Amino acid sequence: MPGDHWSSAIAKASRRLIPFLVLCYAVNFLDRVNIGFAALAMNEDLGFTPEVFGFGAGIFFVGYILFEVPSNLALHRFGARIWIGRIMISWGLVATAMAFVAGERSFYLLRFALGIAEAGFFPGIILYLTYWFPREERARIVSLFMTAVPLSTVVGGPVSGALLQLHGLGGIAGWRWLFLIEGVPAVLLGIAALFFLTNHPKDAAWLTPSERRALEERLTQEGRETKAYGLHDVRQALTSLRILALGLLYFCIVIGLYGIGFWMPQVLKTFGLSNLAVGFLTALPYLVAAVGMVVAGRHSDATGERVLHVAVPLFLAAAAFGWSSVAGPLVLVMVALTLATLGIYAAIGTFWALPSAILTGAGAAAGLALINSIGNCGGFAGPVVIGWLKGATGDFTAPLLFLAGSLALAGALALHFGATERRRAHGRLEAR
């Protein structure tokens, strides 16, 4: 039976590709946000103010955004195996070079260069997953892939805290050891990707001929269906109001995502904890989030519902951030930050099932990259605003309320997008 063949092909692809991609993305996210841990010592060593740190954290996204669409189009043209490997080797080298930051100028320059090096990795993987998994599987698959982010912090938090303890070894500061050691895995995994990844099912020697044929036929049929009502070329994707709306929604989500990633260690540090204790406590919310996002993705696929699976967790995260600003004792702050982290990650895995359902071909390469580019403007704006609010007020109350407002707006935008798509499905709006 053809259905049995493509089901077995999907199961094999899941077992082969997802664990490797999870590992790659875990390293990617850790290299992007480990300055949150490095800052516990780096800021004092180099005399960085909250404004300087916030700008340096955010300028990464300027380089990232500028090269995002071209990088994803290059992946579509040259193939995921070569391009993903190239991206990983490039960012690993830059991430290691962060150990040599000597002041504001080098901090800004290397963060900007890291953004250029990483450009195209995340939307490239999302595009790559559409080459292998039909849309009814994607919330689950993307959620599994994105468990890399919370899991990278579950492991990376304690590891980063421990690496800071190497301070003085060989006459080198602990935060410099952190960058030196955590940048190397990306280079090694990038080399491995050149040999391990398979561009398309038709190229997979590890599938049987029947499995390759059945999966290719299923995905080709889906591509034709999506082309009929969705966006399939670059111009359509880059000018579509539907894509711009999803980009704005993702912008608000990313403010919360990186707000908590960059600043949670410093929020917890205000309770007088050691760097190692901060590392372990930071891991707890992400462990809960890893489980929650997989459960949410599976439930979304099982029910076929997407919008509420995005909006409701975002409203939960908004309320939790608001509560964390007035929670008081450490235990209550940890509960609030855990709920906020859970809400963000439960929403974000299902979010990417929305654009992948209306994009195909070169349009998918351009559209997914554009959404990620617009969204990651929030990765620049969020840290800068939070740094300014922290510097102006002297505490984290205003920054946490800012994160709450951003995620509440994201939830409202998700509901609006869902309502618009329902009207379009009933023929009351034009296809674009």
C-alpha cells in the first residue's frame, strides 16, 4: 500500500534526521544566547552597561536579517547538505572568536558577524523539513526539532555556569573559556552535516525504492495542492500580506523568546545567587517547555487546529510575564518564568505549521526566510528596549511588563490571522 510505504518512510526520516537536526539547532541556539551567561562576568570585566550589552545582544540580528533571504534561496538552489554544513562551520568559527572581545567595538563587530554567519540556518531547516514531511505531520516534527532550544538551555545553562568557574585557568577569564569551548561543536557538526544529510527523499539510499517513490509522490501532490491556493514563487512570497502578517506575529513572539533567553540569567542573579546556581535554575523552565511544546505539537496535528494552539499559549506567557514582574520571592518568580517559557515554546512549534501550509517551491524558501527575518527584528529590538528600560529604571519590572505586552499582542495577531484565513477559505477574500 502506498500509504504504508510513505508512513514507513516518514518514520525512518524522523529517526535519522530529527535527532541530528535537534543537536545542530541546540548548538546553534546556545552559541547565539550564551552571552546571557557570559555577561555575568564579561560585563563587569569590560565595563559594559545594560545599554551596551542590550545593543550588542541585538546587533546580531542586523547581520542575520540582511542575509536571511539570500541564504535560504541559496539553500534551495545548492541543496541543504552543502549549505547547512557551510553555515555551521562559519558560525562556529565566529562564535569561538567571541573569546577575543576586548571592548564595545569588537563586541558589536563579532556579534554582527555571528548574525551574518548564522543567517539562513533556522528557516533553512524549516524549509528542509518540508522536503521530507507532509503538512499534517509538521507541527509535531517542527516541535520535536525546536525542542533543541529549551534542551540546549537545560544542558547549556549548567555547562555555561560551570565554564565560568574556569576563571583564571591558563590566565584566561571564565567567560572567554565559555566562548572558546562552546563554539567548537558547531564546526564539528558542520563537517558531519556534509556527509550525513540527504537533500531529498529521492536521494536517500537508506529508504527502499518503494518508500522513496511513495514519499516523493505524496509531497509532489501536496505541492500541487498548495500551489493552487498558496504562494509558490519568490515575488508572491515577498509581497504577500499573509506573509507580512505572519512576520509581524513572529516579531512579537521573538521579543519574548530572546527576552527570556538573554535576560533570565540576569533576573535570577538579582537574588544573589552564584553563577553556577543561576545556570541550574535557568534550566528548569526550559525542561518544562521542552515537554510542553512536544505535547502541544502532537495535539495540534491530531486535531488539525493551528491558530488556538498558537494564541492560547501566548496569552498564558503574557500573563506569566506580568505576574513575574510582581511575584516577589524567588520561588514565585521561578514559577512565573516557567509558565512564560512554556507558553512561548508551546506556541512557536505550531506557529511554523501556519506558513508551511501556504508556501511551496521557491516561494517557501523566500517566504519562510522573510517571516524569520521580520520576526528576528524582534531579536534586535527586544534586547535594546529591555536594556534601555533596565538602565532607566534600575530593575526588571518594566522590562518584564514590556515582554508581557509583546506576547499579548502576538496572541491577538494569531487570532486575527486565523479569522482572516477562515474568511479567505470561504471565498470572501482574494487569494492574496
